[in-house]
Amino acid sequence: MQEQADGKTPGLSAEEEREIDEKLPPRAAVLHETIRIQGDHELERSIAALWWSALAAGLTMGLSLMAMGLFRSRLGPSDESHVIASLGYSAGFLAVILARQQLFTENTLTAVLPVMTKLTLNNVGRLLRLWGVVLCGNLAGTLLVAWVMLRLPIFDTQTDVAFLEIGRKVMENDMSKMLAKGIISGWMIATMVWMIASMESAKIAIIVLITYLMALGDFTHIVVGSVEVSYLVYAGEVSWGDFWLVFAGPTLAGNIIGGSFIFALLSHAQIRSERDVIAKRERDKHKLLEELRRNRKD
């Protein structure tokens, strides 16, 4: 009778109830703690380890431009080719995330949650240290791989033209659009990190889905975009001033706002609210027990 009053299905064995628990999705608090622990581990890594991993990630991100350019050069200029070529955007993200290399936009969520959980000057300093090293490593890798793709005789003329077209598409945005699209991009990457923590078995599908949508929407990303725009710089079509002021600055700000100040703050606020409710229940329970003890004494 008690099971029916609680709304549970009667007649379930203990083993069946354990099986149900295993199939239930993790609570938001569990995801938050999982990502917070990952972020805390990243904050503890040495500068050398962060730098080399971030440099490798920047180099690996060249795969996104490479794949999109190869698709576009074979398919020709059309809306249909953009739909297919956008799949190539996922190549770099897949390689970087599956290889567990340091990607700056992942750390706008992962490394921020420990700081939000325990806001101290030491944690803020650790966060800025990680961001600085990873961002510099990522950019160094992207600038190097873009130079290699342009200067070395690797691709045919048709593919080189496709690379230039991809970069020109990014630079069609003014500073306000770079910022706005960067916010959406940062929010999408943070969403991807949260989803992966929830469904590790579907990691590849989640990465492809989110990054493919980013490419279709032409949202700006500081790391992938650095490969695309620096390719234009080396080709003499864009100045370094435009690279840093028009593209990199607004896009970086947008990615941080979308990943840290929107997604991470909202996620942390949700968990904090749940904790406050649980704490209130515990206090009420404690008060009730105290009253019962007093009544028994009386």
C-alpha cells in the first residue's frame, strides 16, 4: 500500500530498483560536481603541461579548416556544399577533445566552476593562469598551422582558394557581429561540455552535433577562427591589426561571456538554489527533532 501511495510501481525487486536507478539520468548537481572536479584538476596542472597540450590543440584545430576547405573545393560554391562542408568543422574538435588536449573554450566552463564554488583570490589567480597559458598555446598552434598550410606545397590551387573563401566569410562580420556570434559559440561549447558529462557514451555524436550547428550558423570561435583568419593574413588579404582588433578581441570576449558569464553562472545558480532548498529541509528536520525531544522530556 505504501508503494502505491508513493506513486511507485508495486512488486519491484531490489535488483529491479537498482537497474532503474542506473538508467536514470544524473541530477544536475552530479554533473556540476563532475565538471567541477575536472576543472580543479586542470587548475592544478603545471604551466609546461598546459602549454604543450594547448599548443598541440591549436595545431590540431587546423583539421577543421583543412576538412572544410577540401569539402568545398570538391563540391563547388553552393548552399548545398556549405551544408556538407560544415561537417568538416567538427574534425578539429573531435581530435582535440578525444585526445584530451587543452582547448580554451572548454575551460570557459570547466575551470570556472571551481572558482564559482569557492570564490577566493587564489582560485581566481589559478583560473587566470590557466586561461592565459592555454589561450597563448592555442593561438601559437593555430598561427603556425595556418602558415604551414599556406606556405608549404601541400594543397592544390582549388583548395587554397577554398581556404581563402572560408576566412573571408569570417571577416565579413563587423566587431559587433563577431562579439554576438562569439557569445552564441561560447554558450554552445559550454553546453557541449555539460552534455558530454551527462552522456559520455554519446560523446562523439554530441561533439559533431554541436560543432556542426556552429559551422552552419557561421558562429565565431577564437581557436578555429584564428586558423581561418591568420591564413588570410599570411596571404596578404588582412592586416594583423584587423586580426587582433576586428576578429580576435570581440570573438574572445564573446566566447568568455557565452561560456562563463551565461552558461556557467546559470548552471551554478541552479545548483546553489538546490543546495539552499536541501539545507532548509535539513534545518527544518533538525528543528522538528528538537521539538519532539523537548515534548518527550516534558
